Amino acid sequence: MPKIKSRLTIWILGLVIVAIVAALAVWTYMRWQQAPPGAQQFGRRGGDPTRATPVVAVPAKTGNVNVYLNGLGTVTPRKTVTVRSRVDGQLMRILFREGQVVTAGDVLAEIDPRPYQAALLQVEGMMLRDQALLAGARVDLERYRLLFAQDSIPKQTLDTQVALVAQYEGTVKLDQGQVDNAKLQLLYSRVTAPISGLVGLRQVDEGNVVHATDANGFVLITQMQPITVIYTIPQDNLPLVLKLLKAGQRVVVDAYDREQKVKLASGALLTIDNQIDPTTGTVKLKAQFANDDNNLFPNQFVNIRMLVDVRRDATTVPSSAVQRGAQGTYVYVVKPDNSVTLRQVKVGPTEADATVIESGVETGEPVVIDGTDRLREGAKVELASRDPATAGGGKGGDGERKKGGGRHKGGDKGQKSGD
């Protein structure tokens, strides 16, 4: 019996200890959940709360920020022409090089002209014969008129001669048309460039017999200067763009490479499509670029940034200072006593590495751009220096900033700005 009581006492004591440990764990977890993000990080790392945390901070600035609309586009030539033969014959010479820039009117190829030269001589001979017959008929007509005036021939003879002259005149005109057509066919034996542009790959070799009905033609010519880009934007942004066009403003459009790192060309908005694509909710726009350096190539994929507004005298901070958490968007502001306070902010558009602060931060207030993952409300900080070349953005070590980086790069859906 004493053994049973002893075991029961041990079990009760164990249950009490487990209950106490569980209560402490729940209490600790609740306190941790209620702490600010920086305090949670600090608590996990077990740092000394009395020790100053080294951070990098820069003051909020005032400046002009460009507001962009982003879009995906494809380079589209203004003119693309397939050069074909307009007559049949043997291809004698190719006078262009693949990849050459040609000017409208340049001779690209020659087709055997001898059949067309012979045809021209034939119709010219026929016209000379008919012109001689016409001249003789006109002389006879003058003679018949004189005789008719002397009442030496009947009226019917004069009328017959007038009709004969008219017949020869019609024949000569027909001959003239045949001569002009033969000259045109002879001219078509020299194939010329219909537009100026870049020549593609040759589709036929010398010695082949070509026909006017051939589908492939000789070569493709693409106009490179100027060149256009067709891109899309969400339909919600259409009223703003229409307002700019109606006001007669020149809307600047920049084209970037696939990674949005290299600016390829700068141009202007040309026109807007007349309908919205109901499947995607987007509308097509066309921009024109001078393309003097040929950085834009037909069918090339590009990223478009279209300048639609300029926010003047806006308060800006480096994008790396803006954090996101359960309480919304915030920054850490360094107070005069070298402590930090968590300040909720309303952000606006972003350009490059500068984010507009609509409210929450005043110009000149220092905001932390590096070291935010180790901060909590009221924590003491030690301002550290940093390379000026990287002070604007900061690579940052906290998970929240890395998570928010996608917003700054790709553009927040609610904002019109690009990066």
C-alpha cells in the first residue's frame, strides 16, 4: 500500500511540473507574438538589449520623381517588303549582299533582258509601219477634200478616207501602248529595291528561272529607321494616356532589354489601338523610335517604360528602407537620441531605388536602410558609414526586405511607376 501511494505522488508531481512548463511556454509565445518584428528577431538571436545596434541610415530627401507605366512589347518594322520578280526569265546577276542596307531604287538583281529587248524592237517596228500608213492616208485625205470641193469626187469617197485615217490613228495608239508595255517589261528585268532598309537572306541563286508568280521572291527588306514597338498596358491606365494624347503632349517611351537593365532606345508614343482585348484586359499602344544605332531589331522582345507623370518636390527614401509586416508598410526612423522608432508610412511610386513617401516621414528625417532585421521599437543604434556607391539601396540582410524587393523591381500593381 505505501508503494502505491508513493507512485501516485510521483505521478501527480510530474503532471504539475508539465502543466507549469506548458503555461510558461504559452506565455512566452504570446509575448513574442505581440512584440514588434525587430524585437522578435532580437529575441530569437538572444542579443543584449542594452547594446547599440550598428545600422546605416540616410535622410529622406525632396526631389522630382518620374512616374512610369510598364509594358511588354515587340519590335515591329514600319515596312516589310518581299522583293519579287515582275517578269519571267533567267536570273543573271545578284547585286546585293545579305545583311546589306539598301536605298529605295537600288538595283538588286538582273533578269535576262534579251527576250524583252526583242519584243520591244518588234512592236516599235509595227508602230513605224502603222505611222507610215497613217501619214499616207492623211495626204490622200487632203487631196480628196480638194477634189470634193471642185465637185470631182462623190461625198462617199471623202467619208471613206476620213474613216481610214481614224482607223490608222487608232492603230498607231495601240502600237504606242504595246511599245510602252514592252519598255516596262524590259525595265522590270532589273529588280530594284522598293523601300530603304536592311536586306535579309537571299532566297534564290543566280542561274535559276524565276517567275512573277513565285511565292518566296528574291529577298525580304525590312525598314529599320525609324522602327516601332507594339506593347500593351492594362485598360485601367488607358484614360491617363488618352488624356496626355488629347492634350498634345509628347509621351516619352523607353525600351529596355529582357532583364530591364540596359536601355536600348528612347522614342515617343505614336498611337493607341481602337479596341481593348477582352481576354487580357489590355490595350495595344505603338511607339516610334529613331533607332539610329540599330539597337532595336524586328520581332525583338523588349520591356517598355512610358513616362506619364512627374511628381515634383516629393519626399523620397531609398527603397531598401521600406519594410512590410503585419502592421502594414513602415520604416525605422532614427531619433536625435540615437534610438529608433517604427513609423508606418504610405508609399507612392518608385523610380530606380527611390520610393515616394506620401505620409509618415518628413524631409531630412534619417531612415534605416541597412540593419533593420536587428531592430525593435526604441532600440539604441550606432550609425555606421557605408560606401556612397551603395548607400542608396542597400542589399539588406532581413527577410522582409528581400521579400519586398520583388515589388520594387517589378512594380507594385497599385502603382504606375517602374523601377
